[in-house]
Amino acid sequence: MESNDIQLRVQQNSTVAHKAHSHSPTLCAHCGSPIIGKSENVEFCCKGCEFVFHTLQGLGLGAYYSLKNAEEKTCPSLNSSAAKKFLYLDDDIAKRDFIEIISPEISKISLYLPGIHCAACIWLLEKLPTVLKGVSRSRVQFAKGEIEIEFNPNIVKPSEIAYSLNSLGYPPVPLSTSSILKANRNEERMMMMRIGVAAFCAANTMMLSVSLFQGFFSGIEEPYASLFRWLSAVIALPAVIFSAYPFYRTAVGALLTGTLHIDLPIAAAVVLTYIAGLINSANGQEFVYFDSVTTLIFLLLLGRFIQSRAISRSRATALSPWDLLPSTVRIAENDKLIEKPLRELQIDDLVAVLPGERIPSDGIIIEGQSSIDNSFITGESLPVEVKKDAAVLAGAINLESKLILKALKIGADSRLGNIFREIEKEQSTRTPMEDRANRLSARFVLAVFFLAAITYCVWNFLDPAKAFDVTVSILIVTCPCALSLAIPAAATISLGRARKRGIFIRRANAFETLADTQNFYFDKTGTLSAGRIVVQEVIGQNVDLLEIADAMVSFAPLHPIAKAITDFCQNSNSLTKRVPINDCKHLSGRGIKGALLNGTTVRLGSLRWLLEEGVQLSQLQKSQIEKFQFEGQSISALALNNSVNLIFALADQIAPGAKGLIDYLKAEGKQVFILSGDSQGAVNSIADKLQIERKNAKGELFPEQKADIISQDISHNCMVGDGLNDAPAMKQCDISIGMRGGIEATIEVASLYISSGSLTDLLDLLKASKKTVKVIRNNIYYATVYNIIGGALAVSGLVNPIVAAVLMPLSSITIISYSLISKTFKTE
Amino acid sequence: MSIIFVLLPISLFLAMLGLVAYFWNVKSGQFDDLDTPAIRMLLNDDEDKTEKANK
């Protein structure tokens, strides 16, 4: 299993580049991505796909491919860590947090699978009982991306379930079984019941009202009219008391805190109209308003419910630094290595870290030389060479050879722990961006109340008998229904459209906030850039030299630079044979040394090491290399004997769509910044290519410094990032966007995330936000105009309740239709 | 016209039955997930066909 896992990681990382350089028409049998490389009989783009494909075929689940939409690219984001990663699920603590015990034979676990995206996923995941012995039932909740699994704990362990899901290509996150979640579910059900009651009351009072309206025109005997009125009053009562309860709750809350909320006028309208109806019934007046009240309650509740369903809520549990580190460490004691759980690691322990493993604690290297990948913690795109006495951070990946390090800071005290503390910190004292539209409607409706009060006084003076009727008709005709639908209608429709494109939004007012955002901060590695080193330029390229380089890099399969060179050689499509290299040695942090069959010494590695070895550079090569280094590129070179023959300049590649996005933001008059943990040279190089001012492109920042910069910016701001190192900064923003729904989505930092990770989708989202805000404004404008006209007619006593009853739903329908036909997202 | 005094309670009673049924559905969790069943239904159909073909 171990070797398989390493292969998986190696190959998985190369898929991004493969896609980018695609020329070949062959498609991967699993994920449908184009396959690169000319070798025969290749069916897969990566080992990850191949593994999942064979797993599925082996289990007799090949039908997955016939269900799947061929266009969809679903390269599995296979989690590299072995089965051990999930062992913590078998702990007693985890059992308490994640597993619900139904009977001695049946336990239940809920897992969040970010990978669920299509019908074939549901089919596959619900086949789990046929695949894994002991699992009795598995149900997918498609919209939430969750799976609920019932299993027999005596036969199968939770960690085995998690591992099976992982090897099917769905890395799971366990969901806690806490009571808050159950409370949420019950609240949602309660809301559905309130809507049901409102619908029942509205339909039945409407039926009686129709009879009354009919009677108004053609005559109705008083006993029947009176019966209908009182019956309506009784039927409407459950809606007014039970269904409208949420409005009263928020209205009272708003009164107590002295704030203006749209629920305040709604609650008042409901109560006042109902009382007016009662008074009219008692006085034997023709018009009661019970149908209007109940319909208002029903429509408002329905709108809110649909909106709350459209917002993505992941109930994933917060991660802790421990979850991201290996679960066991090898501690050196008395010249022996003892494997222990990570939690038993003590300060000053000596720990052995093998290539491909994450470093378990902050510490210094006692023995060994290697290069490590810090991108997870700092966002640096290039690996860092480390040797004895160098400090390393928990969470970094050891790339080349075994390291022995002394643990200095463990768990919560480590850098990683500090980043988590930053994330958990309360947001700085930034006032949340106000819902302008909501505030506007609330003010408008309050104005209506003043108007009604004044009208009542005036009519009381002119014609006391009609005063009450006129006042009520004002309240009915200017009902807040259209106004309070103005925002939810537009926002909900955009939320649904966003979701179809894989953009998951956690906040209802995300569109308005995005449209108002002035300063956009971008992470570099993995956001504006692909987050993977690729060969940018080659000097001295010829087939023979590339063949030598290709043969040599195969000795350092984990090293990102070696991978980049492998990709480049494979893509050049000119290699014909494999050159044998004798005595090939991989010198950690330096390079690879060997000899050709004719005795020529070949070295491929860092420039510094080559110079140390006495290799000569020509004047021309020196100036070329200086130019590359100025641009923040990393240099590797191939030397035959003592002269450099082939120079590779490597750097992170700009993500597709980045230029278009930045140009759009600049055209909109927004400020664009880069906050990166990478070297200033690399940041400048990206900034220049994207035409971002260098003063706005800051490199060499720690995650905490990124957060400081954002918290000091008083304008409305947005952080776009993809990794843990951006999470503290994202927490400080008005709105934050996670790319690919990585770790920050799981720990609920990002306000929204773009699952494709594509900047083109982000651009569409920004354009859609602008349009959505426009639709909202038009909705409010329309509702206001309607209310002013209707209000004016009512004030002058010209509106009878039948006209009001027709106008009210008409205005709501207009707003919903307008929101539906407005194109917010670009059509595909 | 006095028949209305009989018809009204009957119609309301029938409507109440519908409401009670709805409450029951909500409580049993039938509306908790509205997206998956629509897809699952199609998948089950497919499976049945293959089983019949095998027989």
C-alpha cells in the first residue's frame, strides 16, 4: 500500500501540467482528461485515475462509466496519506464526536465528501454496502455533499470506511454528531411546517374571500357573509400566530436593539391587518383582509426558505493542527526508531522523517540533507534546501532523503498551531457590510406607517366613517411583499445559477458584498499561478541532452523540479530512447550525478552545486542566468564533464484566465494586490506579467502578516486564496473566496468557494454579482414605484380591497419574473 | 343554500387531512433532501433492467 500511495502522489501532482500542455486527443479512461506522452497503451492521465479505475472494475462497478457524463473531468484528488490517516476515527474521542450508536450492531457515521458532483457519484457511493463488508446502508445527500453510512462496528471500523471512500476518489471529512446540527435540521423542518400551515390557511381563506367578493357584486345574504367572515378569521389565525412567529421574533429583537429590520414592518402589517379584519367582521363591514394576510405570510416564508436552501452550508467540523500532520512519528530512542502516536511526541525528541512525509513538529535538523516543500505553510512555490542546523516547520513535506530532527515546538505551539489560532481569532472590529437594500425597504415601509397615520387623522377630520377603511387599504396596497421579495428573488436565482457552475456560496448577501468590494487581494501560489513549477525556458535544447536529463531526473521522482523537467522532456515528443546512466547518485539538495557509457561525467542540479563541483559557465550563459534569476526563476543545469550544456529556467506558471480577471478588475476601477509567501522575485515576475503595480505585489509574507495587512485596510476588501497560509487573511476580509474548495472551505473560513479553481469562473462570478445587484436595484425601484402609485390612490380613498387583492400578488409576480429572465451568469 | 353549513366543515376536514399528511412527511424527513431522490430514481431503474436481463 505504501508504495502505491507514493506513486499516487507523484502522478497526481503532474496532472495539472498535463492538462495545460495537452496536444494529444487520447482521453483518460477514468476522468476524461487528455493524456500526454507518447507511450503506447496508456489509458490514464495519472496513477490516481488508474488506481480508481481498477478498483471500480475489480469491484464490478464498471457501470459507473456509463452513467457518468463523459464531458465531466473528475480527476480524483486522491489523498496521498495512507490508511493510517484515518486511524484517529477509531479513537474513543472520535467515536464520541462522529459516531452515533443506534444499536449494538448498528452505528452511523456522516461524512462530508467534497468530491460528490454527479449522478454517477451517487450511484457509486450508494453501492458501498456491496463493496465493504459490514456496511449495511449508505445514503448520499447530493446537495450537501454528504453521505450517511450505517455499519456494524463489530465487522468494519470507521477508519476502514473512510479509507475505502478515499480510495474510490472521495477523500472524506467526518461530520460531528453534535446537537447543534440536529437543532438545525429540526429548525428547517419547523420552517417547512410553518409554510404548510400558511399555505393551508391562505388557500382556504382565499376560497371564502372569493365568495365574499362574488357577494359584493351580486349580493349575499348577511348570515352567510357573516359566517364566511368569521370562518376566515378562524382559519387565518394559525397562520398569523404559528407561521408568522419568526417575523415577530426578529421584529421584537430589532425593537429591543433599536435597529431597523424588514421584519418589523412585516410583523406590524400582519398584526394590524388581522385586527382590522376582526374589527370589520364585528361591525358587519364588507371587507376583511384575512386572505391578504395569509398569502403575504406564505409568500414571504416560502421566499426565505428557498433562499436559505440555496446557500451552501457545510457542517464540516473544524480541523485542528493535529489532523494535518502524520498520525504517527518515528522517535529515535537509544539508537532505535520507535513508532509512536503524534500526541506522545515530546520536546527535544529526535524524530526521523522519510522522503514524502510531512514534518511533524517545528524543529531543527540534527542529521541529513534534503529539500523540503513549504508551500503548505508559507506559499513558497520552490522547494527549500535544508541541511544540519536548519530550522524546519511542522507541515512541510520532506522531498528527498531521510532527515533526523529535534522537535522544538509541538502541536499548538508550532507555526501551524499559530496559524490555526489566527483563524480561530474573532474577526477584527470591522462592521459587517450593511445590507443597503434591506435597510432601504425597512425605511420605506416605516414611511408608509407614518403616511397611514397622517391619512387616518386627515380622513377622521373629513369623513370619520371612511377613515379606518382608507387607512387599512393603504397598508394592504403598500404591502411589503414585493419589497421584501426584491432581494431574495434576485439573490436566490443567482445562487442557484452559481451552484450549477460549481460555485458554492455560504452567505446570502455575497453578491452585493462582492459588487461593493474595492480592494482585491490575491494569493500567488495556487491562485494566480498554477502552484506547480514548470520549465519556462530552456537554453541549449537538443534531443540528446534532453534524453540524458530525462534519464537522470527519474532518480529523484519526488522532487518538484525533477518532475517539471520530466514533464518537459515527455512533452517535447522527441525522445526516442532511454539513455543508460551509470553510478547515478542523487545528492540531496544539490542534484544528480552519474556517468554516461562513454565515461563522460554528467551532473544535473542546482547552479550553486555545479559551480562548487568546478563546472564552467560561458559569459553568455552567465548573463542569461542572471536575467532568469532577476525574474525570480529557479535555475537547474545539465553539465557534461566540466561545461554547462543545458539550462532549465523554472518558475510557477500563471494560471489560465488570470490576465483576463486582473484586466477586468482594473477596468472596473478596483485595486488589485498580491500577498504571497513566495520570494519577492517570483512575486514581481507574476506581477509584471499581469501588469499589477510592483508596490501592490508583496512577497515573503508570513500568514499572520497577510492577515495584518488586510485588517489594516479599511476599504471593503476581498481575499482570494487557496491554502492554509491564506486562511488567517481570509478570516479578516469582508468576503473571502477559496479556490478549489481546499482546506479553508473545510474549516469554514471562505465565504464562498469555486470548486473548479478556475479564475475564469471567478471572473464570471464577479460579473454576475454586478448584474445581480443591478437586478436587485431594479426590483426595489419597481416595487417602490408600485407602492407610491398604489399608496397615492389609497390615500385618496380610490382603492377598494378587490383591486388591492389583485395588485398585491401582481407586484410580487412581476418581481420574480423579472429576476428570472435577467441574465446574470454568462450562458454556456 | 343551508347545505353550505355541511359542505364547509367537510371541505375543511379534508384539507386538514392533507395538512396532517404533510406534517407527517416533514417529520419523517422526506423533504430534508430534495435533490438526491430525483437522481436516485433513474439509477434504480437502470439496475432493475440489468437484473431482469440476467434472469
